[in-house]
Amino acid sequence: MNNSPNFPLRVVDGLTLPADYRKALRPGEEWKDANGFPRQLPRYFYEVPSWDSAMKVELATHFLLWEFIQVDVREAPPLRTFPRYVPCAITLLAVCLERFREAVGTLVHISANGGYRSPSHRFSKNATPHAWGTAANIYRIGDTYLDNRSAIERFSLIARETLPGIWTRPYGTPTGYAEDHLHLDLGYVLSVPRDVKS
Amino acid sequence: MTEKEAPVKDATESAPREGALQKEIERIEKESGAKSIAVALKDFETGLELHYNSDRWFHAASTIKVPILLGVFAAIDRGDLLPHSRVHVRNRFLSVVEGIPFRVESGRDANSAVHNAIGKMMRVDELAYHMITTSSNLATNLLLAVIGPDSVNKTLAELKLEDGIDLKRGVEDELAFDKRINNMVTADGLLKILVMLAEGKAFSPALSRRMMDILHGQEFNQGIPARLPKAARVAHKTGEISTVAHDAGVVYLPKRKPYVLVVLSEWDPDVSGRSRTIATISHTIYEALTQRPMDE
């Protein structure tokens, strides 16, 4: 369903998935964000058949698919095993992170639970762009751990200067802030591949 | 050890030895400079039990990790977790006081294995191993964040182990410490857990064995094992903060059934000799139970 060379993943309509997946992914449903605004969840997903394929598929020159789908025991059980499903907008995030990597000139590490996680993940209390596949939590850039104000604000500024429209979470401890990672996201982007029936 | 193997003894048979041990521990306590010492003992070989000050509550320090280990394996037993389930390693926790975030200082863990995995994931069984064997505070709080203190307390209640264990929070929650919201234990409380583990009755013999295997990996051996014969194998957990020093474990010796020993102690912060005192009590009990000095 796509014509990119070297991109073997099949696009699936979340509404056609088995019931346990639909319950966990909630394709196309509305979900309120922290301010009470309804957001529409992704309906179309790339199907990732195995960890092996996740380790091979390049979403960008320096980012492989596996880096975006590391989730722990807090993820809904059906979504911890393969096949896994990741929103199609994940490719947009990967391109942004590639551009960010160029700007910082070194490795950018996405944390566990810090790429795509489903609306059923125990961290997902309100609508979060993580469930759209458009957010990344970065805990380390090169040898620098982003666990202090100086590092977080420095790289946050680079991200905002490099990626038009990107949103970064401010440094701090209250809800909505971050103090042990850099959170950046593209917002609630829905990606609908052109050859699916919407 | 199974229930069938447990010796049935006349309670009066061990009374003189118990009395002598009580006196000896009293003497050690007086000479040690400790503010308070508690000892609980159950010997599967002779049936002897000793309860010295054993219902007194102490700050649990890292001995609280034994009930947490039990809570983790309860989640495994229920199927909520698998030993190889993965947990995101993140050094950010919420205090029980107003939910204020705090971090675990890396210097307080005996090795850097868990801290080095920040941002990545570790398996539940790896974290449990580090929580016990090197007393990793980061591993402890990560596991407790996954299962929840309520779940541990529910497990303790279901196993009728709640008397003598009061789990309120994770470790290194300094705000809670300042407000005296602490995890507390009694020697009897820890004894009951270790007896259950040694008897293979915690969830299943297989899961009990796995917990005992982890406790056997303990790397801090200055307490109960320090003055035991080389052939002794001790599955145990230590705990130490500025004002307490504890050790709780199961002692396996050749050609006899094991015994469970818990030594809790409270100290003024500037008084030394804590591990030595625990080792002395352990040695005294060893000699009393085996009725031979160690060099025989």
C-alpha cells in the first residue's frame, strides 16, 4: 500500500483489527487532552510483524523503527507482543528527529515508553501525542543525559530553532513539565496513507 | 524443606537453651552500645524459637525489600508480571508527601548497573536481583512503582504476614522521612516471611525457591554470615541507615535443617560496631544451635 523502496510495512485500518487490539488502540476514537479538548486518535497503522523487522526497518537514516516502539509492562498486553501496530505518522516524527540529529551532531536516544505508546498505556491519562506516534522523549544526546535544566533547555532551544512548529515541554516538576528528559512533539497529527479508504 | 520434615519438639525441651541465649543476647546488647536490639529465631532442626524484643518496631531500612520481593512474585504468581517483563528505568519517583518528585542518588546503590540503564529497560527478574543482592534503591522504587505499595500490602494480608510489616512508601523518599512516614518492621514480621520462603510456601515451591535464590546472591555479608563457618550458606537481606542496622536471613549448614534468624538494631548515628554486633549475635546463635564452637 505504499511505494517507498525498502519500506516493507503493511498499512492496516485499525477498525479491521481483532477486538482486543481495537480495545487497546481505540482507532479513530475521540480522546480528551489535559485541557478537555477532544482529539481524534489515529485509525491507520503500520503493522510490525516481528522484533526482527523492527530492528531492520529504517524510518530515517539514523533511526530504526524499534527505537520508537520500546514499551514496558505498562503497555496493554496485546500491544507488547508482535505483530505490533504503530500510527502512520511515526514516519513524520522520524524525519524530524533526523533533522534534529543533524543539528546536534550526535546520537539522539529515545527513551523506553518515550516513542509510540497506545492510549491504553498506563502512562496515558489524557490524550498525548505519544499515542499519535508524533512525540519523543529523549533522555540522552551523545554523552549528555538530559536530567537537568541546563541540558534540557539547551537542546529544547535547538529543537525549536531546527524544527518549525515543534513543541517542547518546559523544564520543571509540575504536570506538563519535564525534568529528566526532553519531550518534543508535532501535536495530534493524523496520517492517512493516500490509497486507503477513509 | 517440607512440612513433613519439620521436627515436632516438646516446648519445654528447648526452654533452658532459649533462656541462656536470651541472657547472652542481653549481654551482647549491653556491651554493644546499641540503643535497642531485637532478635527472632526459628530453627527447623531443633524446633527452638527465640523472640527477643521481637515485637518492637524498627525503621525497616532496606529489609523492606524482602516484602517488596514477595509483592513482585505475587504479581508474577497472578500473571500480572512475567520474570522477563520489561520495566522502563527512570529515576523519577513521587514522594508520598504531596506527590513531590524525587530521585534516587546514584552513589547510594552498590553498583551502577541499574543507573546505567536509565532511559532503557530492564527485566523484572534483573531488577529484583539488584534490589536484593546489591540493595539497589533505584531497582526497588522501579519495582514498587510497577506493582504499587497497596498490592504488596494486600499480598502480605493474604499470606497473613501483615503483622510486623508496615510498608508505606518507596526508599529514599526524604520528604516522607522528615515527616516520619517510614517503612517499619519487627523481627517477628520478617521472621514469618523468611520462614514461609524457607518452607517453600510462598505462592509455590518453585517461586519460593526463586526468591531464595535471589536472597542467596546477597553481596553484603558483614552481618549474619560474617562469623559462620565457610560451609554456611545464608540467604539474607541487610538494611542500614544512619540509625539502624539489620540483617535477616535463612542459614543453611551441612547435615542439618536450616534456621531463620532476624537481627534488628537501633543506634545513635555516631556509634560504630553495628555489623560486628550482628555477626556476634549470629555466631552466638550458631554455637548454641550446633552446640559446638566454630573451630571444632
